[in-house]
Amino acid sequence: MKAAVIQFPGSNCDRDMKVALEHIMGADTIVHWHGDADLPEDIEFIAIPGGFSYGDYLRSGAMAARSPVMKAIIKAANRGVPTLGVCNGFQILTESGLLPGALMRNASQNFICRDVQLRVNNDTMFTKCYADGETISIPVAHHDGNYFADEATIKTLEDNNRIAFRYFEDVNGSQDDIAGITNENGNILGMMPHPERAIDVKHGGIDGQKLFHALIKKLA
């Protein structure tokens, strides 16, 4: 399996994601610079990691969504390549139009960095290895994680089981406590919590492992 982790100026979780893909999924993983417009044709999985692309100087993820590599990512995702965006990666996915909605400033106006409890909907390719309704603990670290979409979009997400993760409690003001969503075809997941930071018991927990295990089953 060949995977690509996309690196932007300001990415700070690219190495963590690469470690997760290599150690948990056994993927042959490259770190692909955002300015290189073309992705290798044989890429089977794309990860857009967290961080502060371009310093979040405009809207979080807005500048990264216009990077040269995004055309190739959009093309690959639209043909069905599984694509995961975490934290800033989630913001980039919404800004590029691959996922609906937007990530706004946290309702508290504060940066939030702690473990949070999530409820899992296992009706997605990324969450099949969790029990439906399972509660897991995953770290968050964001200033702009407040998910917003219009009522029609929220209803569409609800009706089509596209809300993969919900916060167990109000963390940042997100509508319906949404922590992660998928696209219509189910091959793109954006989530604010960091599963790649929850794969080693020595780092505080392994609740993120099952997400990567589900991808192994999908891509094997």
C-alpha cells in the first residue's frame, strides 16, 4: 500500500501521521510537498495532517486549499482514493470544497488542547472497526474547530449517516457536536481530533488505532 502525507508550510503533524501510517497500516509512505502539483499515480491513500498551514493568516486552511497539489488531491479523491484530513487538514478539505461546511473560531475564543470523548458512528469506511456508538478518547489541539453548516447540509449529513464522530460534550461550539464528517461517496473523512496521536499506550492511549485498522481492511 502506498500513501502520501501532504506537507504545507506550517504543517506540524506530518511526521506523526507518517509514523501512524507506517507503524499501524504498514504503508509505504511519502511526505509530499504542497508545491509539487502532481501526485504519484499509484497513491492509494492521502492524508492531510494538522498544523497551521501558512500560519492560518487568512482563514484556517484557505490558503492551503489553493496550493498546487490540491488539484491532484481533488482529482484523486473524486475517483475514490480514500482521503483523511485531520484538524488543519479538515479545514483544508472544507475550504477546497471536498467537504461541506466550515470550521470557525472556537466558541470560547480559546485554543483547546486536551483529550476529548467522542461517540463513533461506525457506518463509514474509516470507522468500521469501532462498535456503533462506542465512546473513545482522542486528543484535540485547535483554535478553529467550531463546525458550521446550514440546516439543509446538517440534515443531509444526518440523513445519510455521514457524521462519523461527535463530541460527547460541547467542546468548541460545533453544530450538533460534530467532530468529523464524510463526503457523499464516503471516501473522504475530515475530523478535528487527532487519531494519529492516539496509537501508542505510552503516549496516553490507543483509541485512534482502529481508524487505521479499518483502512487496512478497506485497502488490503
